[in-house]
Amino acid sequence: MKKANSQEKLKKNIVTRLAVLLLALFVASCHASRDSRKVVTFWAMGSEGEQVGPLIKEFEKENPDIYVDLQVVPWTSAHDKLLTAFAGNALPDMCQLGNTWLPELHAVNALESLDSLIALSRTVRPDEYFSGIWETNRIGKKVYGIPWYVDTRALFYRNDLLSAAGMNHPPRNWDDLLEAAKLLTAYSTKMNGRRCYGIYFPVNPGLEFDEIFFAWQNGGTILKDDDCYSNVTSPSDSEAFDYYVQFFRLGYAPTETNATTNLYQAFASGFIDMFISGPWNMNELRNRVPYLNGKWTVAPLPMNQNRAANAGGSSLVIFRDSKVKSEAWKLIEFLSRPDVQLKFYKATFDLPAVKSTWKDSTLLGNRMVSAFYEQLESARPFPRIPEWEQVTGKMGQWIETVVWGRNTLGRALEGMDRDINRVLEKRRWLRESGKMFD
């Protein structure tokens, strides 16, 4: 009996050891298989990084010799993380980059020019992109990023209230917008029994850019002479800024900074009836105030000389020090395919950068989404300079003083002009020394 038990224990030990050995061999083979692949480190931001994972797996199946090390970075820390990584020579191979950050990283020579790769690509073709969006990635004569998804700004408005107030169509031009704001202010104030406003504009529009759109739409440029000097005192720019502050002066837009702590509730209650924003707010409104569905819609911005707004979104870039540039480019091409762009849109609601993707009925068949398509046709890039956010910050600060009655517009424009020119001093020096362009 004891001998039988001893033999049984011996068999179990042999089986256990064999299982452990097989497991070790399996793990080793997996590591060997993975180690034989080229590794592409990819930093993606926020919800886009969270949602792109399944597409990365699909890419790896199509390209078994490449492993993508996806790292999701919160938008709130992304800018600082990128600069820290650059300083420490620890940048990834490729990255999702906000369009306004691209000039800053180009200025420190961190980005790889993509022109030679684009020239040989059957997937990435410049004519497949909105022209304004494509140009956000061009600095000097070279292209440094490929648009991944796009956004711009359009007009969100309460169509039920606007119709009740006496206008049966969206504002089509600047006069319409002013009239719609007037009608909605009067109607909503009367219906709610408290002060309401026809439109929301930021008191300090520094990083929301609404006043810049008006300048563009009036033929203005904000900057001039290779973006080395301020142009804000020009007639076109100053007329546009006057149009912007007029909404506050007439009481059609709130001057209280806490007036729209929750924009969605303010919009739902009729406290605010119109605002300018991006495509992400379509889904936000549906989710946050679902009972309002059918009572609001989206239209392209009202026309003046044009209906220009910003060319926004994110692009995909390759860093200069990457050792796997060709593999990173394969991933960019994969993410740029129309079928993959559509999958990404359905996962994130980020609008596709590739125009042929828009043929799908879920995009152009949607009235609100198609309003953004129309607006994207008029999108234009902000000046591609590292100082741009400083420029817009100065603009916002001076406009705020006019909205609150601390300055006349004339004095504010003089101060704005002076401050912007100070911000651009280094850029002027670079131009004079011949070091500005590639």
C-alpha cells in the first residue's frame, strides 16, 4: 500500500514538473516571438488613446512583425510630459499631437519631416484631406503631421426657441446673428421671467478663438509680415472686434463669468440660446440633456465675407530620433485608411480627417454632422508659430477689459497691438537672421 502511494506521488511530481516546464517553454516562446518584433512606442491622448486599442490590435494582426506599445496620456498632462520627454531624450516613436502644439515641437527640431513618405504612399494623399486641416501640419515648405481626426466650430442653437421668437431659419449672416440674439434675448427673458441671453460668447476669448473667427470672416489676419507683427489695429480686424463686443454692449451675451458654469443646463433652460463650439458637444448634449433632443440643432457659422473658423483636431507625428520610422509610418497609414477612420469615428465620435470616409450615411446623412462638414470646407489654420497661444492670451485679456467697460475698444487695441508685438520679438529676430524657415 505504501509502495503504491509512493509511486502515485512520484507520478504527480513528474506531471507537475512537466507542466511547469511546458509553461516555461510557452512563455519563453511568446517572449521570443514578441522580442523578434519591431516595437513602436505610441503616445495617444485622453479618450482617443483609450479607444484606439482595438484598432491597434487589428494593425498588429495585419503586421505580425510589429508590436505597438500604446501609452495613454491624459490631455491635462500631455503638453508638460512631451516637453519633459524631449528634455530627457525620452520621446516616443510617434504621437498624437494637438495641431497648435506642432509648431512648438518643430521649433526645437523634434519632429520628422514626412514629405518623402507621403510621396510614396498610396493611402495618405493630400487631396483626401480638408485643405485647411492639411495646412495646419505644414511649416515652411515641409509637412510634419498627418491629420488623424478633425474639428472646427459651428453654431449650436435652440431651433424651437428661435422659431418661436420669429426667425424660421438659422442665422445666415452677421446681421442675422445679431438679430437672432436680439429676438432670443427678448423671448427667453419674457418666457423665463428672468434675464436670459440670446448667445454665449466668452468674456475672455483667449483660447476659445471666437473673436478670431470674426476677424477672419471680415477679411482680417490678426498677424502680418510672416506672422512677425500684429495686425489687430487694421480696419478689418478692429471692425470684427467691435462686432464681437457689440453683443455684450447690447445685453445679448452675459458678462458674468459664472453665468454658464454649466453650459448644458444653461442651454436646456433657455438661459443661453446659442453658442459656438466643436463637434464633441453634439454627443455631450445628447447625453447630458437627452430631454432636449429635437429642440436644438447645429448650423455652419453665419457668413460675412466668408465663414472661416479654425482647422482643429489632432495629427499623428513621428519624432526625429525614432529608430523605427518606417514601422511608425505603417501605423499612420493604417489609421488613415477610410475603413479604419470610420471605425474610429464610431468609437469616439471624432470627425474623420479623410474626406472619402464621410460618404458613410452615419456622417453626411446626419444633418448636424453635415453642418460641420460644410464648416470644415472653410476651415483655416491658425498661424503656425510657437508663440500663438501667447498671442491669443494677450488678445483675450484686452478684449475682457472692453467687455467690462474698463477700456474703450480703441485703447484696448493699442494695448493688444503693443503686447503682441513684444511676444513676437524673437520671431522678428529669427526672420532678420534668416533662421526662421527650413
